[in-house]
Amino acid sequence: MSEPAASNDHIERASAQFWNPPSLEELMADVEPLAPDEHFDIPGVTDEEWDVFVAALDE
């Protein structure tokens, strides 16, 4: 009798993705930039927190 084939269950797929994560290019492949009439808003953020956030983007 032959050995049963290992099933590709959720844990095995998660483990494979953890050790071989997709690249940033793959993750962002279907993401569109904001249109000119759209804006990025974080509800509840203070001006000081926003300044820190923007400064981090410039790094």
C-alpha cells in the first residue's frame, strides 16, 4: 500500500508564505495610486502625529 500524499493544508501554505514572502512589487501589483481628487486621511491623528508620519515617509 502506498503512503498517502501530504495535503497542502492551511498551516503548510502559511509556513511557505512566511519563509518565502511575496515581494513588495507582487503585493502592490494591483494597487492604484490615489487620484488627484482623493486624499489620504487618518481619522483622529493629531497635527504632531501627522508631522511625524510625513517625516517618516521622507526617510
